[in-house]
Amino acid sequence: MPNERACPVCKCTSYSHFSDERIDSTQVGDFTYASRKTPEFMCFRLVCCINCDLVYAPTPPTEEFSQEMYTNADYDSNSEALYAARTYADELEKNLKNVAKRNAAIDVGTGSGPLLPFLQTKGFHPVIGIEPSTAAIEAAPAAVRPLIREGMFTSLMLDGVTPSLICSFMILEHLNNPSDFVADAYNLLESGGAIAVVVHNWRAPLNRLLGRRSPIIDIEHLQLFSPNSLQELLKKTGFIKIKICAIRNRYPIRYWLRLTPLPTSIKSFMINVLDTCKLSDYSLTLNVGNIFAIGLKPDDEVRSESASRRQAERQQSSQTE
């Protein structure tokens, strides 16, 4: 079809059908582009790349539209954001040993900035959050707010900054051009620096079981990753020592109920019962199909060896011919 984008990871133009468009304009509101909202189960038409396994919208909205929606989105998830930040901090803790330097750390899509204090405790300096939502920034603690830069991420926002670490947790699904974002991150990072990301895994058993009623099927998500497509994205950009693993999220029961495809009336009844029993704020740790990945930018010595190896291979190939 005309005006369709190719796969935003591998640029393949062959795909299989995944989901028809399902958008009800009467359901679009202030929280439609907000983080950790109650699912609406709306989506653009989705297809699955036959090459890299990425699910993506071939006709997404413009970047200008997305920027406006995220800038004006409401925000009411400070409590859940703290739980998410603890999960991400735990995964980073396990993997930061491979990041030798502690220069700048960047958290793209930082929300109200709950991860930024953790990055400070790990010795990164400066620590910078990037967030388009005005409401989310206003919800940040007074001590954290000065660390946040408002707007959709561009490399120009970090002019003069050479990060040791760039984090992007639950952000890649929302971008019109995830490959451009990862390439920008690679170019910004110092040698030996790392990118760390968390994404939904559409191949996870729970998401496959729920199908189109999974909360990952959402109007905000312009693509959905699997381990294969995430590996492809990081590898083709030049990252090495890529590690991908499933993670377990911890949230209050109240929030887990919000994510289910149950009718609103039933969810409200169950939450009221749990409130009465003083159980709704009890937290549970579950594997709901999210994956963490980290990749390193080669240091100068490794890149030099790689370039020399490629040159030798080209010379050998030329001599053989």
C-alpha cells in the first residue's frame, strides 16, 4: 500500500497481518498518551515483519502529532512509577559492572524522575532526565525537577554531554523511528558506554494468551518488540555484548487489576472489595512479558581491531576473486 513505512528496525517491506485498526475517537482523552494508564485496547493497524519479527504500525501518526499528545498528556502514576523505577534499578545493578566509567547518565522518558536518584547513587555525573510531559515533570519532587529537561528526545538536547549510560525504559514502542533513536544514543555514548532498554515482549506467553486484549495492544505503541527484533535493533547499530532477559515487575494489586481486560464494572467492584479488606495496596511481583536489554558501545581498541579485521577480509576476498 502507498505511504507505508518499512519495518523501522530492519527496513524489510514484507509482513504478515497482525491486527486491524481499532480506534474509538470518543475514548481518546487526557490520559490516552499518559504512562501507566488504564488500557483502552485501541491500536493502529499492526503488521509483523517477516524478517526480524517486529510488530509495527505501517501508517503511524506524524512525529508532530505524537509530540503534541505526549506534551499535553495528563499524569497520575507517581506511585506506580516508583515501583517501576525499583525494578529497573535492580536490573541495572546487575549489569553496571560492565560500564567502566561514571560520566553522564541519561534517562529518556523519565516521567517524574524516580530513577534519577538511583543513578546518582551509582556515581554518574551529571544525571539528566528527558521527558515530554509537562504534567509528569510538575509531579517530580523538588530535588529532582532541576535534573529534567522537557521535550521529545533529540541529540541536540545533550549538546556537549558525552554519556556513559543512556536508559530508555518502555519508550522504544512509542517512537516513530526507534532505529534513529538507538543510532543517536550510540553516537552520543562514550567508548565503552552502554544503552539499557526495557520493552514489552509481544512473544511472551501472557501476551500471546491475551491476544488483542493484552494491554500492550495500545494506540501509543507504534511497534512491539520480541527478543529477536530487539537483538537486531541493537546489533545492527553497532552495540556489542548484548544481553536480553525477561524481568519481573512489582506493582500493587490495584494496578494489576487496572491492566486486565475485565469490564470496568467488575474491576471497580473487585478494587472496592480489596480496599475493604485493605489488600489493594499489597504488591505482587509478576512476569508479565517485559524484557530488559543492555548493549555496550565498543571501546576504541575494539573498534580499531574490528575495522582492521573487516579490511583484511575485504583484501582476502579481492585476492580470491
